[in-house]
Amino acid sequence: MPAIVGAVKINAMGASSVFNIGDVFTISPASTAKTFAGAGSFNTGDYLNVRNEYSATNTYDKDLADSNINTII
């Protein structure tokens, strides 16, 4: 049965956003990302005092593919 939708306001949509109005069988993302960062990389704020004597980021990943995206159009 079709959906009845009233007024819709979209403030913002990101690069991997999904927007749908109406009936849907499945919705899935169209992108993935993996981030590697060392100690203190994502600290935010005023007057930070970060001291890292030794920082090593392990980027070894034994998987060939972590998030496979299968798109059917």
C-alpha cells in the first residue's frame, strides 16, 4: 500500500546519506571508510596539553576487504 507523506524539510544530507519517501524494501549505505590515527589524533578542545612519548598506529589488517558494497541498480 502506498505511503501518504505530508510536508518534508531537509536541512542537510551527507555524502553517504540515504533519503527515501514512500515504501522501501531495503536501504543500505553506498560508501564505507576506515580511519587509522595515532595517540591524541582526535583530541578537540581549548588549551589541550597532549604529550606522547611514543605513538605507533597498527595498520596491519589481515582481511582483504572489510566492508564490501554490493549495489544493485
